[in-house]
Amino acid sequence: MKGNTKKLLTDTAFFRLIKSFTLKEIGEFEKFVSSPFYNTQSTLVRLFREIKKHYPQFDNLNLTREYLFDKVNKGKTYNDVIFRKYMSNLLKLAEEFLYTVDNKCHKDRMVTCLLDQFERRNQIGSFRKLIEQYENNAEVSERITNESFYYKHFREELKSSFDIRTNKLHLLKPSLIKSHTYLLMYLLLTSCVYSNMMLVNKSSFKDSEDVNLFKEFFGIFDIIQYLESSEYLTKSEKLFVKLCKFDVTLMKDPSDVDLLKSMKATLIELSVNLNDNLLYIFFSHLNIYYLLNVSSGKQVYIRELFENYKFMIEKNLYVSGEREFINFSEYRTTLIYALRLKEFEWAEKFISKFKDHHSPEMRDNIHKYSMAVLMFEKGKLNESLKYLSTLEVNDIIMKLDSDALQLMIFYEKDFIDSALSIADSFKYYIKSNNVLSDRVIKNQSDFIRYVKLLLKHKHSGIDDFAYGKIKEEILNNNALRRRNWLINKLEEISRI
């Protein structure tokens, strides 16, 4: 029986998922599928072993539904309904495998789930032994991860239930207070992370311009002051509250130099206790505050910002066990500031290092974009234009950058008509966009306006009054993109 098999086999959910598996994970998944505890269908074992032969590309033209069905059902006519059930069951096994592997990698989860089972099953001895072993481990008590406060809260809650079950009501107080305290610690962490995200979006996207939710939240609920007075927090947890206090304060006013230094010093001190993901998150927050200072005209922060990026790369914070791909926004910003500092050799190594660490659907475009920006900064305009011409732009930020880059290249190469055409289409795109914030629209529009002014005077020259007026406007516009390039081009025109 033939079904609808027009969709490529390798485009199905199961194949898309296992393409993301490492070679080690493929081997472990085979053992998982072969385990009678997880799977009792021997057909699925044979089917996956056949599929495994084509890992990692799965691009053999013979890899079809009919081929795989025949391999596990010799001599039988292909049945699409049955084959779809095979693939559906394999997908469920793959999802269960990921769930199992992920839980094994997070000891906090495992221990908490096991304590939950012991408490439910009234295993008093086992519960006491495990909770004492785990809580007496100094490394565990001082380690901070994205989930550690939540699971500490849950474990204290389990201890409360255990004390009630064993009629030890006089022991309830510490567990109840700690449970509440750790829940607030988890709330503090998530509030810092979410509010920083909204701070970034607020300056870029229209739907976030008027969001003050977290600012109002911290204004109403002084969680930090409450936690600072807690007698139950460990040394590293108290230091974490201090870090969050700096973070929240800088969200309100990122220009405080002493706070910037204090947050960085605290983050470095706490780095031995934070997992890589949290270290990445709070360094990213710190970098946002540096960027806000740079965008307000404080160029002195550029080198320190760049050193922060280098530190994060050296520590492998962008790509780790928890993060396979680097965030494009951070990648782009790192590259831009490396080039602004003329760190061309470092920038080339950076592009090469992260070439395969972008999401697959953006990987080729990001590489072309990176090379286009690099070649422009090195003065290789034709090579830059070549990379831009093959770019398939489907990202708003990349679209803004590539249009600006193309406009500057056409200006440099004296393609006046082409430059004016790009300027008009670029301006129309910005004005008609309903996603970008008013601030971004203004900054981009100002850039286009000044380039058009430069084009107007490029060959005829400019009088001293107009030159002085335009230069003053550009210098006073701290948020203006490519400000140095505009000033350089204006200086060239003034010498005509």
C-alpha cells in the first residue's frame, strides 16, 4: 500500500532530531533502543541500525521509505501506515532518550527526584542518608546553576513534608524558611535575566519600548534587601545576591563607573561557583551596560568591552555543553568592536573559530556577512561587495547592516546613482517596518540622511558653514551608526 511519500524522509521530525546527535549520542541511542526496558519492538532495533549506517549526512539516494521497510520486513510489500508507525515510535524513543540523558547530566534534578520518591514511599532511612550526604557536600552547597535555587527550594519542601510525616513538627521552621528563601533566590535570578532581556529589546523593537514591568516589580518588592538579611544563605549565595544587586542597579543607571567595576569584580570572584551558563548570562549583562555607555559617546569603554568578549571566548562561554550555537547578536557585536579596534587578525580567527557554531539555517549567511564586514574594514571593497551579492538576508539586523554596508561601498566606489537608489530603498524599508523601535528607526534614518548629504557634496565640495554645521550635528549624535566613517568622508569633501 502506497501512501503520500512526497515529503523527503530526511525532512521528517525523527531525522531532523537525530541529525543533531553527536557520534557518541548515536551510539548511546542504539543501546537505548536495544534495551527491552525502553523498547520491546525488535523491528525498531533493526530499523535504527540500518538508519545509523547513513549517519551523519543521511544523503544516500537509496535511503527511502521503501528501502528501510524492506530491510526490516524482507519480502513484504511496503505499507506506508506501518512505516509511519515505525518512525513515530522511533521519534518517541529519541525524545525519551534525550529526557533520560538530560536528567542524568543534572545531579540536582536526580537527587531531588530520588528524595521525592523516598519521601512518598516512606523510606525514612534512605531519605535521611541521601539528604545528609548531599547537603554536607561543600561543593554542592556553594555551586550555583540556573536550577540550583529551585531544587534547593524543592528539597527543603520535601524535608518539611518528611518532618510532618515523621511527626517532627518542632523541626519545621528552618526548612520552611529556607524553602521560601530559595524560592525568592530563584525569583531574583529569573527577574534579573528577564529584565535584562527586556532592556535590550526596549532599545531595538517597538513592542518593547514601553515595557517597565520588571522595573516596577523591583520597585514594589525589595527581594534583595530581604535576602541580604537572611541567615540561611551560604557564602557564595550571599555573593550572588550582591551580584544581582549591582545588576538591578545598573539597569536603572548603567553610567555608574564604580558600579560597573564592582559588578565585574564580584562576577570574577563568584566565577568559581557559577556554572558556565550563569557566568555567560551575567557577563552578557555586564557587556550590555558597557555597550549602553559606548552608545552614549563614552568611547573609553570600547577596549574594556572587547576584553570582556575575549575573556568569554577564552572560557568557552559562548559554546559549551549547554549551548551549541553562539547568539548572532553577540557574535555580530563582538566582530564589530574587534574591527572598530582594527584587530583584523583576531577578527579573522574569531570568524573561523565560530564558523560552524551558528544555527544551520543561518550558518552560510553569517559567514558571508562576516567576511563582507571584514573585507570592507580592510579596504577590500570588491571582495566585500562579492560576499554581499551572495547574501540571502532573512534577519532584520543583518538586513540593516548589509544595506548600510552596500551604501558605503557604493559611495566609496563613486557609484552615485546606485548609492542613491540603495539609500531610498533602505529608507523605505526602515519607515515601513513595524517591528523596529523608534530609536533604531531614527538612528538608521539619520545615517541615510547624512550619506545622501555627502553624496550631494562629494564632487562639488562644501562651504565652511555647511561643513561645520554637519560635522557638529554628527559629533553630537552619540547614537548615530558609523559616525567615524561619516566624519572621515566629510573631512575628505572639505578638502576639495
